[in-house]
Amino acid sequence: MTMYKEYNTNQLSLELNLAYDIPMNHEVRLISLFVDSIPNHVLLEEKSHTGRPAFHPA
């Protein structure tokens, strides 16, 4: 008798494309376009110089 259920760790996972389920005129598409239009350098240009340094949790 095994303690754990057998499973395969080499299984592939399939991504779900949620864009197919959202109607073309839904407001979430407008929000997505707005967020995607923000340049990355605007979001990443300023780092906090206070507080503890980041660390890897593992």
C-alpha cells in the first residue's frame, strides 16, 4: 500500500487563453490596452532606497 497517490511530474501544462472568453466590447480589454501602453521604464525607473534589501526566500 502506497502512502501517496502516484503522479507524473513530467506532465506538460497547457495555457488557457482567456482572451477567447472575453467579449470584444468588454471594458477589461480597454484596461488591458491602457496598461500595456505604459512604457516599462516609467514603471521601473524609481527604486526605493530605504528599507531592507531584497532577498531570495528559498
